[in-house]
Amino acid sequence: MTTKSPKRASTPVPSHANGFVASRSAKADTSHHPGRTGIDLLHDPLYNKGTAFTYKERQKLGLLGLLPPRVSTLKAQATRVIANVRKRVTDLEKYVDMLSLLDRNETLYYRVVTDNIEEIMPLIYTPTVGKGCQLYAHLFRRSRGLFITKYEKGHIKEVLQNWPRKDVRVIVVTDGQRILGLGDLGASGMGIPVGKLALYTACGGIPPGQTLPITLDVGTNNPALLEDPLYLGLPEKRIEGKEYDDLVQEFVEAVQEVFPKALLQFEDFANHNAFRLLEKYRDEICTFNDDIQGTASVTLAGLYSAGRITKRKLTDEVILFHGAGEAAIGIGDLVVGAMMAEGLTKEQAKARCWFMDSKSLVDASRTDLQHHKLPYAHKHNHGPVPNLLAAVKAIKPTALIGVSGMAQQFTKEIIEEMARLNKRPLIFALSNPTSNAECSAEQAYSLSDGRAIFCSGSPFPTYVYKGQTFVPGQGNNAYIFPGVGLGVVAVGSKRVTDEMFAEAARALALLVTEEDLKQGALFPPLTKIREISARIAEAVAEVCYKRKLATVPRPKDLRKTILDMQYQPEYKEYV
Ligand code: NAD
């Protein structure tokens, strides 16, 4: 028996609205049959369209009766979702709402995220994702991603093969030991790979079916989690040393076998492992660490933009970092490379970068320095430098970059001293979340009499000082990693190199307009993020071709190829 379509259920035209990618074809594309029907189809978030299944699809795919009769458009569904999200009182409730949508209907999720990126990004990633991770086990509804523990040792390949999608191109992996600025959250850190990959798709255009979040659950040393009966990770202390390294090694090898085309991004590892693993694998596989290299790239872009305001060259800057961890050393290393590209020797470039850690100034008199700090342990004759104010007075930096995770370290005296030393001091308060920022935008502008060039890790509102409106830039890694990922995936790069991050920084800085700079904004608006990511991807792809790292032939029109590759959150017609 065939069922006749009732007249009122007209087939909606899917929305193709998009700012910068031409709609590929107006014809129905029926090459995307989901391969499942009925209730199974409604439960597959990658293919589910919910009430937007047309009557014809409902007939052919065994969906009749399983949905309310009226057919919605994607636009109408998105309107419903955003209205409901806005009705929620707390950001955490909004985070949970969006996560549930991701579990039901990915196309709709990405439609809502891309159409409202500035509003939604802080809800699905920092700062809200931090709370989401802290409460992961208590909020838990449905599993997402892969968990790998020491009990799978010898069988990690099989675990990877359990993942239902075979063409994985981007993996984000964490071991949960340093989740944002929140410390060891063990398996509850899974919110980070999930959230980060959502941004790869929403900002970069990596198809969601090609992404895979992974947590290496190597235990946790967080006593609160170990005692929590609801905690969902292994309630055991972390494995370390050889046992840890062997597990990571097997995991890396298994990824190469099961997902040979995948970019493997390490995320939120504690810094003793982050630096080591990056060094170990960066020349062997296609991998990078966003906490080190992505942060460096977005900050270098901020320095380039600031230079357009101050008319100083990068090589004119003397940078004092408050903090000497993943972010700080990553930025320092990339800045040194960029200064060398502008003519300095490595020694000259390093001499322009100074670091403070939790103990004191990183210098040659110290005998307690970790390996990653040693290149910056300069000799000097300033005598003891016990605190940041003393360091500012001794070193006379042009730029102060806060990446220690310690709130309010840029005191009134320090900002005033920076303003006394420099006509236009650079003050980057990058520690997250907002409550950990080294100073607020208001403090930076008002204590420097409006002369500071400021940016932060977490967003600060626009500030008006003496009649001038300042728009504080947010040095968000999301400007960089989605574009780098897209570029690497587009050309099948064999490696990810620092040169790619330097070029990504340059490409990002070029997209900052004179209008942005007039307001003190060092980055373009996030609303342009898909266009920004495509430009960064192009710059990264150029490096891949130049360095012979690409595995696919160079297309005639690289920019168009990249734009065409970007996933669009639009429904496909299945029948
Ligand atoms: P990390 O743990 O690797 O490094 C922290 C560093 O700060 C260490 O060197 C530590 O010795 C130092 N430190 C701690 N207390 C200090 C004190 N009182 N005085 C001076 N130094 C002190 O962490 P990380 O990955 O480098 O991240 C640091 C901060 O940077 C975090 O708040 C993180 O959110 C932020 N961050 C921001 C961005 C961004 O804005 N795009 C990106 C990455 C990290």
C-alpha cells in the first residue's frame, strides 16, 4: 500500500543561506542515503533531521507515524532551538541543551552554532565547558567519543575499530590531566575533545562524521573524583612513567593503522607530558599540540596586529611572559622563529623573550629549571628579580604576556610602570577563564590612560574610556586550530610544522581591518570565522606544498577547493 502525501505537508526547501560559499547545486542530492531506516535513523544524530524529514522521506524510510505530521524547515527548527536556549537561566543549562541537541541532530546543531557563533561558542567551549567537565559525571546522559584505559593495552586497535565511522580525519585526544586551568579532571575531561571538535566543524568546516574525540583514561590523582561514587572514569591513581608512555605509544601506532589519514591533536595534557609527547611525535606523524602551538599562533597574530597600531616591528618588541608553561614557551618559540624570519639570529631573538615562573625570573642562575625553560635562562646583571614588578623595572619590556593562570597579577603598579616605559604598552592577559585573567580590560585601559593595547584569553566587554570606545580582542585559539586542521586535511599533510602556525598567524593578522585596529581590536570578529578558517587553511596548504608534505596533487584553484570542502550544515535529500 502506498500512502498519499497530505496536501498540507509541503516539502520545504532546505536553507542554503551562507555568506561566503556558493551553494553547490540546486538539484536534489540523493547520494547521501543514510543506510538505516525507522527509529534507528531518528537515533543517528549524523543523519537525523527530526521533523524536517519530508513526507516522501517518511514514506520511503519507514518514518511514518514516528514524527508529528507537520514538516519543519531547518530554519524553523533552528529558530525553535535558539529560542529555547535563550530561555535557559544559566550557561550550564544552555551547555547541556546544546549537548543534547548534538546527540540528536548534528546538522541542526551546527546550523544553530554557525548562525550564532559569538553567542554559542562560550556556551559549548570555554568558559562553560570547564564547568561541564567538572560536572561531567553528574550531568552524564549519553556517551560520546572513545575511552581507552590501561585495561585495553594490547587491544587499542580493536577499540578504535569499534568507532562506527571509518573516514576519520581529525582526532582530539586528552588524558584529562590539565583541563583548561582546572587541573586533573580524569575522564571527565572528555568534554574538551567533544567541544573542540565541535569547533573544528563549526568554525573550520571539517565534516562532523570525520571527527573523533578520545580520552586516554590513565586514572586521576584528583581525590574528589576518586571519592565520588558517580565518577565515570577509572577510580584509580594515574599510571606514569613507562606504563604511561607504552600506552600512548600503542595508541599512536593504532591510530596510524586504523585512521591513517587522521590529524592527531593532543589537548590539555599536563605540561611535563605535553612537551615530551610533542617532541617525540611531531616528526613521526601528523600531530600538534594546540595548547602550545595554537596558542602561540593566535598570540603572534595579536603581536602582528599590535605592530600595525604601534608602527613597531616584531623585532622591536621585548616580551616578558608571566608564566613559563605550555602557552608561554610555545609563544616564545614561535616568536623567536618569526623574529629570525625578520633578520635576527636565534640568540638575538631569544634575548628579547623573558619568562617568570612560579618561583622567580627564569635565568642562568637557576638550577631547578625544567628542560623546556632552559633556552630562555638568560644571563643578566640585574641582581635578584623576586617578583613581576621588579622584572618589569629591570627588563623594561614593551609587551607583557600573562599565561600563568594566576588572576590579577598585572597590578596597578605594573600596568602604570608599563605605561611609563612605553608610549603604547602591549598588555595581553591570556589566562582563562575570565576570573583568572591577569587584569581586566578596564584596568589595562584606565591605568594606562587609554594607551595600552590589550587582549585577553576570555572575552571582556567593550569599554569606553574618556569618550573612546575600546573593543578588547580575544586571543581565542579557535581563530587558528580549525583553519590549520582544514588546511592539513585538505592536502593530506604528512606533518604539522611550526612554519604552518607562523603562516596561520600572518593570515589571521591580515584579516584585521583598519576599523578593527582603530578600536583596539587585534583580531577580526568571530562572526567571520569560517572565512578566516578557509584563509588560514589556504596559507597552511601552501606551506604543505612548498615543503612537499602534501599527499594530494595541488588543485588548479586551491582557495576554491578548500571552500568547497567546508561542511555546510544543510540537510541532504535522502530519497
Ligand atoms: P602550564 O601549567 O603549562 O603553565 C603555567 C605556568 O605558570 C608555569 O610555568 C608555572 O610555573 C607558572 N606560574 C604559576 N603560578 C605562577 C605565579 N604565581 N607567578 C608566575 N608564574 C606562575 O599552563 P599553560 O597551558 O601554559 O596555561 C597557562 C594559562 O594560559 C591558563 O590560564 C590558560 O587558560 C591560559 N591559556 C590561554 C590561551 C589563550 O588565551 N588563547 C591559550 C592557552 C592557555
